[in-house]
Amino acid sequence: MNLKYVLIGIACSFITASIGGSLTTLDQWYFSLQQPNWKPPDSLFPVIWSIIFIFIGISFGVSYGKAGNTENKRKLIFCFLFNALLNILWSFLYFYLKRPDFALLEVVFLWGSI
């Protein structure tokens, strides 16, 4: 495992998280939504997502270090950036545009990118 690639992956993951987070506003609209009683407290989401993004960065770094040839590295970078874009897009659709219906459709593609 090359620590440099892992740190780059984690940094890129946190850039993604920061952009998505900047689009996330827990305002009157959000609190007016009917939410299930099993939803975790809002205060846990930043913690959980930070852990997830750390693991995304680690997996990118480890995978990049083992990707071998340039073509495999390009494919890995494309997949990583595509997933990051979809993560940001979900926050944009759900929180910024306040369109949970569009976000639900988009999440199908987000799941597919995993």
C-alpha cells in the first residue's frame, strides 16, 4: 500500500464531501418532510459520512497502488470521479433543488457506481 495514494484518495474524498456538504441545508423544508422513526439523529450523519469517505479514500489509494498499468489507473480515476460527481449531484438534487423525487432516481445511478 502506497500511503501517498491513500492520502490523495482521502483528500479527494473530503473535497467531495465538502462540496456536497455545502449544498446540504437542514432548513424548514427538510424538517417538514415526513421522516421514518428509524432514521438516525441528524447529528450522526456528518460522523457516519466522514467515516464512509475515509474508507472511500483508502480503497481508492489501495486500488490505485495495485492497478498496474496506466489504462487500469485511468479507469479507476474515472470511476472514482464519476462516483464523486454522483455524490455531489444527489445533495444538489435533494437539498438544493428540494427534489427528493429526482434524488431517488439519481441514487439508482449512484448505487450502480459503487
